[in-house]
Amino acid sequence: MKALADSGETGVLPKSISDKMSIDSLETSNALTYLVEKEYAEMINGTSGSKYYLTDLGRQYCINKKIV
């Protein structure tokens, strides 16, 4: 969630999260799927690929947990 929160309104590609957090792309994919299912994040398809953004619920969670 921190990587999504740090990206703000620009969104983030899964590959960028994997690289930034030094985790496997499968782990990243599973985590993003979980966040989308729980409505903490949303996926939007664009010309550069699928980008992920925090939802309002996700932003509120990050604020409450002092992630941002």
C-alpha cells in the first residue's frame, strides 16, 4: 500500500512496485489482487499498461495506520 500511496494520483505499474520493493512479480500481483478485492485499490487500464491507484478507502486506511 505504501507504494500506491507514494504514487499519489499518477498511479503505479505492478513492475514498478516489484522493482521498488524488491519482491517477486507474482507476490506483487497477488497483493494487488487482494487490495482490489478489498476495495483499497483500483486497477485502470491505460496505454502504458494496468496502473493501480488507492481508492478513498485505501487512502483512509493509510492515514489511520500512519503509512503516509
